[in-house]
Amino acid sequence: MVTSLFSNVIYFLFVNSPINANSPLSEEKRSTLSIKSPVITENITSNSMEIIHGNLIYADLIQNPDFLSNSSWSFTNSSNITSQWSSGGNNAWLHHQSSASPDLSFVNTTNLAENVTLITHRDTQNDYTDTHSLSSPSFRIEEGGPTDIYNIEAKFAFHSNLSDINYIEINMYGRRTGDSFAWQIYNYLDSSWELLNTIASSTYQWLNSTRTQNPLDYEYVNIQGNIRLRVYDDDGWDDQRDDVDFDYIEVKTNGTSGTLKAFDQIASINQTFTKEFTTEQSPLKQTTLLWEGFESASFLTNGWNAQPGSGILDITTTTPYNGSYCAHFAGNSQTAQSNLTKTFNLSGLFNASLSFHLTLESLEATDFLYLDIYDGTWHYQVRSYTGNFGYQLETVNLYNYSHIDGFQIRFRGYMSHDSGDNVRLDDVVVSADYSTNPSVLLNFSYRIEQVLNVYLFELRVRLWDSTQLLGTLWSTQVTKTSSIINISADISNKLSAVETYNISFEVYAQVSTPQLVNFSVHYDNIYIICQNITDGSILHYLTNKKDNKILKFVPLDQGLDIRFNFTVLEGNMTLHTFYQAPVPITVWIFNFSSSSWINLTNIQSLTFNWMNKSHIENFHYVEDSTHTLSLRYTNSSGATSDQLLIDYHSLTVLTYPSILTHVQTSPQEVQPGQEIIAQVNFTALSLNRQIEGATILTNYTEDQYIVQDLQNGLYNITFYTDLATPGRKQIQIIAIREGFENGTASTSFNLTGFPSELRFISGVTLLAEGYWADPAPFPDDQTKEIQVYFNGTFGGLDGAIIQARLNITDQLMPYEDLGNTIGHAFDGYYNITLDTSSLHDGQIGRVDIAAGAEGYSVAHLNFTFQVLKIPFNYLLLETDTENLTVYEGESIRIGASFKDLFHDRVLFSNPSEGNLTWRINSSGASDFHLMDQLLTVYIADIALPQYNVTAGIFNLTIETRASIDYENVSIDIRLEVLPKEKVILELYNIPAEILSGKSLTITAKLYYTDISNLTLTEATIRFTIGDAEKFAITDNNGIAEITYDMPKGEVLLTITASYEGAASISPANDTTTIQIITIRTIIWRYSPIWLPILLTLAVILGIRLNKRIIRLTKFQKEIHKVKEKIVKKMRIGNVPQPTREALISELFEEQLSQFKIPQSRKN
């Protein structure tokens, strides 16, 4: 079938598998089928192509293939090879040319140390962008290892043909990996080594040095023309490995160059292209991994792993489906399991499928054949079979399983009786699809223009993807010049996935001689083309949208002949092609009836244009078995310029009208176990032909049916009735065939049967509204059983199929056949387990029971049940105590656990199911409060003062609060809250104020309120004085004292004494204040007393001072008079005058005799 081609149509295909024991047995069931016919299927792209004559060029992969410019290509040089675009020749040019013929030659290299390796010409190139092989040097001097430390050196000798050298230039391109190295030249006059430079960098760098000499001294070039250089580890012994790398040594004498190592490098041109033409849409081919008919009579032939276990697993000749042998499963007197396993490697494959033919004989309801699948994880019971039926084809789609190496299928037999219970397996087929790669060629041309003195000269093409080098696509050794050479290399196996690639066209050369070296290479005409395509991988380009991915077909001498194959449905088709054809192109279509090509149309256009050819209706153009339609494009010209370009290529297909006619159904009436065959005819109206290969579906679900294609549009449908209920069956039939409208028809038949009876034995009670389960179940209950008795005309019917279906969940209840498990005395008795998994309390359900046995009509019963809450007697609520005694003001912690004894589990598993609560009667905590769950227990911390729980006796009740499924249960704890004894704490002998800086003894007394003069001893009292705290212990008198130094300054200080209390004693405290004062405060406080006294004293003292001042003033006047007398006397003529001092003395004596000082009074 080709349903994958139609993106807008989904077909539901039903596998005709045997009905399971749990399939419905409902006489009232009337199913209908409704599958919409496809109206139109668009844009079917071709799935394969074949080029008979001509080439297919991917013009959009390699850009600028003819080098008409330097665009799209990256030109990568090395230090000695130039890569560039040649505008004159329109090609890529890679070349090297020495500047002159040197007169120097390299003589030899000498190693003068142990474990030192001189490596030359190392080529480990690994990157197409590498411009110089620095990562792999041409020369390396290596120590033997990090533990073998040596003074290593290597000497190099050059020879010059010149005898009059006066100038030497030495150039070196190198690096070191350990310690530094000395780069030296030998002085022949001094017999010593002179330093040219130091190799001190860990990265490559150029080192340059020159020397001049008198040509007659032969200082650096001796008389034989020899020059000696060396690399020398001058650091001596150390603790690390020392190496030196260099890639280029050049010695110039008098301006003429010679080299020890000219180059060992790669230059390239490269381009990135994205290759998309191998994708998951590539056509897949089918391969058969296993076709097992067991004809070798051994499981080992095809690698089966057979494990009979305690049952029977063998290869038998009894009733095979095909050939002479088949696999056989059987049980024994006890239940047995047998396994038959096969392992496959499905890695890299797609769309695997499994099919087999199977027959079952007398498997009871507890007997099964299972199919398990392993794809890294075991998937159990992918298919299960039981019952009794003849050979039928089973198909299992493995698409959705992981296709791994180690994929397994396992047939697992699980059955009880060794005689009568048999399963036969035959024609096991496992197939899968695999993808094919395109045939892709790399075409290019090259020309060798010049080759001179090249040690190793190689051309090569290499390919990278986004992560790694994929390998060398092509290479050749070059030894001489050549004309243009065209190369075609098959690169199909290198392009295997949707990926971005980089392709590099390279020149690789090694030169180690100082001779003139020249070479030149030209690359041109680089294309990726396809020839002789026989698969459709490249047709991913022909999408249902224009995306600028053009296929260019170039004719060869025989002209152009390309063919496209479409996997399509028969129908009214239209061909769509977006093309460019400068010359006439004939489009053909293949007639499969006459095996000839028919001219469909002709196309020609110098620019891109559409061709839409409609009404391709003849069914001869579509091959019946493969659904193939073939188109062909040809021209008669052989000119390579006559190209056909296709950008878009698809078909539009409409379905044909059809009709399904009912021919006959026979017989019209049967008993259970008999078969009915209905025949229908499927016809395409407009084509006037019969439709073969259709899928036939019906709405018959009570048992299985099998469809047989009789060819010529006729189909037989065989209906089985072993499990069907008696009554008239209205059957709707639908025929589906891709490319045609769906056809519908209908038929009917009547099914009779022997009478049967089904009645309850136990587990139910008959009420007015019907049977009810008694006892009623609880949630998630599997302990209630209902026993029924199923009998026919001749007694109890054993081996019946009992379907007890719960109307709420459509779940089937398990049952036990007592005649099978106990003995034949209990034939017809069946125990049905009422399973209420996933149901909750209050739900009411009905179980509909249908019992069927071969040849008997199906009998029905039903009963109702209501799910009850699990009662308290199945619930265990426990606490960690029964009595609690505490003092008022305390906090308590309570704990409890809750267990469901019916299910033997701890509840509740989450808060949505329920929780535990607590409450205290006659208090502020009389409402329910939630407890906290801690793992499997519940706890609650209760602060009694928060809920105003005072002294007294209370009930602390712990109770469950279930949201569903459980009755609530509670337990009481006796809570006695004792009152605390009252005490008084007094501060005393505290003055109202105190002078700052003084010490104060603070005293507090603690005594009981209700007991006269009884103090509390050894209690801790906390004294708080301002911001300070002190503690003291009460003595035998209940007194606690502290001493406190008052702070400086004036402040009102608060003093608090507090007692925190004890378990049975209430807390107490007392507070007072004390004023701290200073001397200044005292002075101002008594100012009304001493201020008047001071004022009086001041007045008295003032009066006395005033009297003295008056006398003093008078004294001063007398002195003034004396001075005047003295002056007069001094004016008298010649009378000798006394001195000024004598006069003053005289005057003072006179006055002092008259002056009296009063005596001071005594207090």
C-alpha cells in the first residue's frame, strides 16, 4: 500500500485479529463504520529516476565551477606555494618558482647526543585551511624522554662553490618546547662556536643573523667552502624535556640562497557546499530478515532461542499452515510457560514489520499465547491470544519500536493442560526497509604546466563534513607535465546524509634540496554530476515548491533520455513541470498493457515555463501491483548545449468513482459456532473495471471475520460466531482502495443458539430495585466475591467466557472457573471478584454479566453496588499519651498516627485525602486545628495561653478529617491544667534620689501571696537599672541584693526587679524610679535660705568699704596740700632746700599721727 504518498488523507487499517476473551458480548451492540473517501491527492513527486542517455549536473552544489571569476572559492597559500585565480585562463592556479639557482648545497646533519631524534618530512596534515605545516615540523630534535635529560645538539653542514665569500646571512623559522636553544655558527679561525641567535619562543618565529669575513681568512667559510651550523641546548641538565622544531633553514653567501628545507606544505582551493539529496524521503527498498517455516525441524537453524520451561515447545508435523512443519506450544498438568525468542539487528533499517500464521486449540480463559518485544526495553503482551480458532494471518507493525542491534521478538506460551491445549505457529516473517545512496560522481580537470626538481609532488582532493575529515576522494603522484586531464571519481559512499561539506583541491609538495624548484598546476571545470541513476535519492530536489534547486540534464552523443517513476493511485491525473528547454523535448508515458511508450506532449521554452498536462485517465498507465506510473523526456540532438532544466515535477491525482455491491450471504441463519460467508463486488464506474486489492472492513465486532480476495473485484467475508450472541446481525461493509472512492454495502444474518441460564448463588441480595452486592464494597476493595451458576440443557457449563463489566470504568472483573480449579462437581459455578479500584465512597455502579459458551445463547445478569466508607473498626488512631498534666501558661506537643487496617497502609498519603485535627473543649481552641504530618505520624505544638486555656480539666480531642473514602474517628486525651502559685516581688529601701557617683544597695524581697510570711529562696532575680542588668539569688528570707554605682550627671533612673517564674509559680516584678542629682542641684535647691544672708553681708561690707574710701580720699587731699607747701618752701631764695623725699617723709609722719585704724569686731 502507498498511503505514505498522500499527506492529506489518513486511512485507518484494521488487522483481522481473533477476539479476546474480554471482548464485548452484547446482543444490543450495533456498530457503524464511516470512513470518508479521499477527494483529491496533490503533488505526488517522483520516487525514482533513471538516466538512459545524458548526464545530470548539480549546478547549485559547486558554485562557479568554470572559474569565470574568483568568487565562491577560497584560495589557500602555504609559505612556499601560491594559490590564486588565473584570470587569463579562467582556472585555479597553484604554483611555486625559485628565484634563482643556488650555489649552496646541503651536506649532512649530525646528531651529537644520545636519545636524540632528527625527524624529516613529517606530513600529518589534517586541516584544509592549514597554510604551513607548523603543527608537524619538518625537522625536530627530541630528547628521549622527560627523565633522560641531555645536552642535545644537531649540526648542519653546507657547501659553497664560491671561494671569495665576504658575507653570510643565516635565516631560520623555528620554535622550542622546553628550555631555550642556542643557534650557532662555527668559527674556523678560533675553533669555536659563535652565537647567531637564541631560539627562545614557544611559537614559530623567524631568526636572522649575518656575518662578514675577509675572504682570505676563511673565518666562517673554510678553504673547502664548508659552513657549519648547530642547534645546542646550552642550559645543561634540568628537570624537563627539551625539544626544538624548525621548518625552514636558509643560508645566503654573497646574496645567493641555499636551503636545507624549502617546503613540505600544502596549498589548496576549497569550497563549501550543502548536499541534501540523500534524505529520509529517499525511496526505501524492502528486505526480508527472516522467513521461518520451521522446515529444517530445528530451532537452531535460524538462531531461535527455545526455552520449553515446564511446558512443551517443539517442532511438529501436526497440521502445519504451510509445508511439513510448524512450531508447537502446549502445557502439562500444571500451568507452564514456554519462550521462543529470536534476535535481529535492525540498526540502520526502517519500518520493520512482523507477520505469522497462528492457530489456537481449546485455550481456556486462563491460557494465553503472548507476543513480547524488546527494543532496549521489554514491552510485554503486545499481542495476546486465547480461545479456539483456525489458522489466521497476524501482522504486527514494528515502526514505533526502536530499531536497534539486539531487537527481539518472543512468543510466550502460558497454558495448563497437556492434552487439548495447543498453539501452532508457522510462516514467521520479519521484514524491514533500507535506504539507498545516490550514484554521485565528482568531475574535474587539471593540467600540469611545469615540474622541476620536486622531491614529492602530489595532487589530491579531500572532503570534510561539519566535524571531521571524511577522507581523500582522489589523489595522484605528479612527475611530469601534462595536457588537460579529465577526472571522474565516484563519491557516492562519502555523501550519506543531509550535511554541509567542504571540498578541497590541493597541491602537496616536499622539497629538501637547494636546487632550482618550479612547478605549476591548473584546476578547472569542477562539477558534481550523476550518471546512470537507478534510484530516486536525488529526486528530493523535485519538491512540491520552487526552491531554486535545479536539475540540469546534459545530452550525450546518443541524445537525452531520462525517465521518472511515480508511485501513484489510479485516477484522473495532471502532470506539473516547471522547466526550461531550448530545444524540443518529447514527454512520454508508459502503457503497461501494451508495454510501449505513448507520446503525451511536447515542450520547448527558452525561459522557465510551466507544463500542466491534465486528464491522464487511462488505467493502463498505472502498473497494478507496484502502482507505478512512468514518464520519459527525450530529444534527438546530441549537442551538449541542449540542456533540459527541471525545477519542479509532480502529479495531481483525483480518485475514481466506485460502487460496492452485495452479491450474496449464505447461510442466512446459523447456530453459534457456525460460519457465514458474505460476497461483495467492488467496481470502478467510469473505468468499467473491477477493483482488486481493496481493504474490506465491517462493523462486526462480536467475533472475528476474515476477508478473501477472489480477484475480478469479488471478495468473500467469512464471519465466525463462536462468541457471538444470538439474534439478527446487521452488517455494514466498506471497501477501500487507494485511488477510488470508498464503496459501502450491507447484509444480515440470524444467529440462533441453545438456551442457557445464568443466576446468582451468593454475594448479592434481591431488593425491590434489583440485585445489590451484599456485603457492599469499600473503596479499592478486592475482597467481595459474587458467585453465579451458568447452566444449559444438560447442566452446568464449564469453560464458559464470563464478561463482568463495570459500567463506570468499562473495566472487566476477574473471575474464576470453579469447575476448572476445584473439580467437575463445580462445573458451571463461577466466582466473580468485585474490584472497586479507582472508585470512591458514595459511587454507585452496575456490573453487567454476560456468560457465553460454544453452541449456547449468551445469558445476562447484572447487579448494583454502592461503595461505602471504610468504617471506624478498620481504622486505627493512636496517640503517644492518654493523660497530660501541665501548668497554665505552658505549651504542649501532641503526636498521633493513623492506619488503614483494611488496606494495611498508613494514612493519609497526602493532604487532599484528609488530615488529623485537634481541639480543646470549653476553650479558645474548641474549633478544629490541623496537625502537621511528619513522615508517617502527625504532630501539633499547642501554646495554651494563645487559646486562653486556664486552670482546669479539659478534653483534648484528636480526630480524623477524611475528604473521601473513610469514616472519621477520634480519640480523647485528658488534659489537666494546674494553676500557678502567686508570688510578690517588692523593691524596698530605695531612696527617692541619690547623689551621682554614689553606690546604692538595691534590695528586693520575693514571697508567696497566699501563704503568710513564706518567702521564696534560691530564686534568680533580675535587676534592670536603666540599660544595665544584674542578677542575684534570694536568701533564706527571700531577699536578693545588688550594689550599683550611680552614673554621673542628672537622670531619672528606672529600677526593675523581675522573677521569671517556674513551672508551678507565676512570674512577678516590681519597678521604681530614683532621681540622680549633683552638688549644683543641692545648691540651687537651698538658694532661698542662703541668698538673703549673702545679700545682707554684702551691704554691710559695702558700707564699711565706703567709709574707708572716704577717709582715703581725705588723706589724699591732705597729701596734696603738703605737696603745695613743699613747693612754696623750695621757691624761697638761697635757703637750702630739703630733698623731695625728705619733705614727703615729713608730711607722712605728720598725717599718720592723726589717722586711727578701727578694730575689727568679733562674731
